[in-house]
Amino acid sequence: MLYAALTFWLFVILVVAWGVHQTWCSMIRPKVFNAVLLPGTLVAQLGHALGLLLAGGRIGDAIMSGDDGDGTGGHPKMKLATLGPVILGLLPFIACTAAIYLLAILLGGHVMGHFKSGAAGTELPTTMTEVWALLHAQITLVESTVTAIASIDSGDWRTWVFVYFAVCLAVQIAPFQGNLRGALIAMIVLGMTWASLGYLVSAINPMGHQVWEVMNLILGTLLLLLFVALVLRGGVGLARIFRPTTK
């Protein structure tokens, strides 16, 4: 059940990241949006470039994102036509999450204390009561994220750097355009791989709590960004409805 829950939350993080990226890019030019998130964009692009090499593609296909916001310059041709999309979905995700994990250890001590428990739990809901409790936990997680940001010392530049980099990397977890299916399959592969390593290597088990904390951090950040984006988009749409028309 533990690794099934892990795979489920990997799915959720990927889909929410995709939703955040799509929603913000509908309001801001993708080129500008990706430039603002430059650290995450570069890490995702490096993972994508490595994936192209492993899948038999060309590095030239991994150009910086254009106005379409896909970050790939189109659909790259790869020798591994079947495994290629899975590899391209897996490596950028691993690159971004690994970077967040390292930053959390180095710079995120104060912030990570707010994510020791959160929405990403080790058990999947089996009843409607547990489903509603799970949905309520998402709201609580967003509240924890806001509390963590509000509690940061304004003079603590290291924590602000961590927050900025965490936001950039979390959003760029989103799968590249046209590769959502491959990225979802990659989450299954990642969950199965983690499960196999967990059963074979006991040294992985002590990392469990840190992994869940990082997942809660990523999910909380993405849910907060999605909420803000939806409020802004709804506000703009509402303003257009009540804006007086000129004849």
C-alpha cells in the first residue's frame, strides 16, 4: 500500500504541475513565464536533453522554449519510439525533484518544518469519509504553505532563495507538451522502481520521511500556485464581463 500511495501522489503532483503550467501560460506568454522560472527551466531542459540522448534523439531538439511553451521545439524523433516518451517524461521529473530534495537539505530547514505531515499520506482512501478527509487535507496543505512563507524572516536570504528555487523547480515538473501520456507511464515506472529498491535495499527506508516531506512541499506549492492562478483568471474574466462596452 505504501508504494501504491507513492505512485498515486506522483501522478497527482505531475497532473497538478501540468495544470499550473497550462493555466499560467494562458495568462502570460510561455517564453516570459519560463524565463521567470529560469532555474527550473534549465534543470528540466538538462533532464530533457539527457533523455533525448538516451532515447536516440538529437540534442538540437532540446532548444529553449518558444512561444508555444513546450520547451522542446516540437516533437523530437527518437530511435526508441516506444520507450522514448517514457524516458523524456521521467528524467526531467527526476532532475527537478532531486534538485528540490538537495535544496531542502541545504537551505530549507525552516520551511520544511511545516511539511512534516501533509496531504501526501502513506495510505490511500478506501471509503468516502477518507476521500473527503483527503480533499480537506489538500486545503490544509495550502494553508501550511502560506504559513511557511509568512513565517520566513525577511532578512534570511537563504530561505528566500530556497522558496524561489522550489517554486521554479516544482512548476517545471510539468511534462513537456505532447508527452503527458509518456510522463504518466513514467510515474508508474518510478513507483515500481522505488518499490523494488525499497524491498531490496533497507538503507532506503530511513529516507522515507524526508521523501514524504518533499512531496508535501511540492504538492503544497503547486496547489497554492494553481489557486492563485485560478483566482486571477476568474477575476480578469469577471472584470471583462462588467466592463462597460463602447459603441
